[in-house]
Amino acid sequence: MPGANLEFELEMPAKPKYVGLARLLAGSVARRMSFSEENIDDLKLAISEMCTNAIIHTGNGEIYRPPIIVHYIAGDDFLTVWVKDQGPGFDPSCLIEERKELLTKGFGIPLIKSLVDIFECDSRPESGTLVSITKYRRQGDRES
């Protein structure tokens, strides 16, 4: 039905072996929405990075790691995905923008930003982190 969003949610253990499941669901939804294969690959890579960051920062080497939530919102011409962890959080104003600092801080967030149309991050110390991305279906993508 035009104008209605479909939503899916995946609660998964904070373990690397489950990242593929989050990617698979994103790819399936985007393919069903007629995203191009290139845009589907971009989404899957961005979601891999988001989930990997959540897993790393949630567990922090502990035996028990709280689950992470991956939430998908499919609209008429967009797919929004957010990943929520229960990790220690951080000050989002510290996100690195300069390329020279990437070697010491990692490529995850700058890579995610380069693959999507909208990137948002909400995190507070001791309150976990929610990272949200949106990718729009392009004019050149096939119509269903």
C-alpha cells in the first residue's frame, strides 16, 4: 500500500556470527523494494559496519553481551535501518571527520557515512548508542 511503511526488527546476540543475518535481511528487503544491486551492496556494507561497531562496543571483552537491536523501516522510496546497542556510549561530538585520524580511530563511521544518504548517531555515556542510516532508491533503480 503506497505511503505505508513496513517495519521489521531483529534482536540478535552481540556476536560476530550474527552480522550476516542483519545483512541478509537488509539485502532481501532492499531487493524487494527494487534497489539497484550497487545500492544493496552499499546498504549491506554499512549495516555490517554498524553491527560490528555495536558488537565491539557492547561486549568490551565481557562474557555476557547484551543483545543488539537492528530495526528496518521500508518506505515507498527509502530504507532506514538503525542499530541500538547497550554499550557504554560515547560523546558523538568526538566523531572523526579528518582523514589523517582514520588510521588510529578506524574507518567504520566515515565509511558508513560515505555509503548512505542520511547518517545519524545518538549516544551518551553509560546509555548505549543508536546509529541510524537511510538510503533512498534512485531514479535509475528498477521499478517493481
